[in-house]
Amino acid sequence: MRKIAVFASGSGSNFEAIAAAIENGQLEAEVALVVCDRPGAKVEKRAERYGIPVLSFNPKSYESKADFETFLLQQLNEAGIEWIFLAGYMRLIGPTLLQGFEGRIVNIHPSLLPAFPGKDAIGQAFEAGVKITGVTVHFVDEGMDTGQIIDQDSVRIYEGDTKEDLGRKIQAVEHLLYPAVIRSLLQEKIKR
Ligand code: GRF
């Protein structure tokens, strides 16, 4: 079984979509580790419900990003992790992990990149008044949401939609797109 890690800092609904896809046989993989940089985040409870080990750490207790990434790299290697999937991990990945997992770190972002990178992409799209936004899955590089795009799906914003409506529609699309892209990556149907 291919072992993957999911990195999350918040609610973990995308983690749960991945775990559920595995449980119902749509995705052949094992989430062998959830990495969380905000101890107490909701994703911890979700992982617990699936019996998946969680590595929660506080970045502030390390001197530098290189320090905590060295620790993470060691834990990921010990657990036999092949791929890292970021799902709401609110932190740029540094050179230590990028080198250790070259071409095997992927992120999901709630906009049609390169539009609206960075924080609150849903709010940015909403404020800009665009009629179509969406979801992007991309390889991770040293930049903020700048890596090579793997797949995208669109979401239409209708007259009268609130930001919350848009958030719900984006999440529904994310929960289908991410497990599907992970499946293709693990089956090596997508090459970098
Ligand atoms: C998602 O919208 C994802 O695209 C972004 O962060 C959010 C995480 O949501 N990177 P959740 O924690 O998976 O519910």
C-alpha cells in the first residue's frame, strides 16, 4: 500500500475526503501520518476517528524552519511516506522538505491559479467580483501557490451568492478533485 502523509493546520475536511475515499475503496493508499502545525486543530479529532496517527508540533518551539523540517523529514522517512499532500497547511514548505520529497509534495488551493494566490483566496475572488473561480491542485515549489498546475475545476458565482455559499461550493469541488488527483498521481498517470 502506498503511504502518504497529509499536512493540515485547520478543519481537515480535505483530509477527511481523502480518508473517506480510501475507506470506500476509491483510492488505494494509506494515510500513514497526519502532520499538524497547530496543536488542537480540528483535523486532529478527525484523524483520531479514522485511527490515523497525528504528528502535531509547535513551530515556535524550534529555532528555525530548517530545524522543524529536519525533524519532520526524519519522522516521514521512518513512517515510510512516499508523498506529502498539503490540505490547508498554512505555511510555506522550506528547502529541507522540498529536497527530501522532490516532486512529491502537492497542494490544493481554492482558486483558479495563478489568480488569487495566498490567503483567503475565496474572499479575494468574491471581492473581485469574478463570475468563475475554482480549485487548483499543484506541485509545491518554494513560492506561494506557484508550482506546476496538475488539475483544476471551476465553480460559478451566481448573483446573490454569499461568500459562505461560495466557500461551500469550493469545498464540495475540492473534496472530489483532490482524491481523484491523488489517485492519478499514485497510479503514475500524471508525470511531472
Ligand atoms: C482548503 O480550501 C484548501 O484549498 C486550502 O485550505 C482549505 C483547507 O480546508 N489550502 P480543510 O481544512 O481541508 O477543511
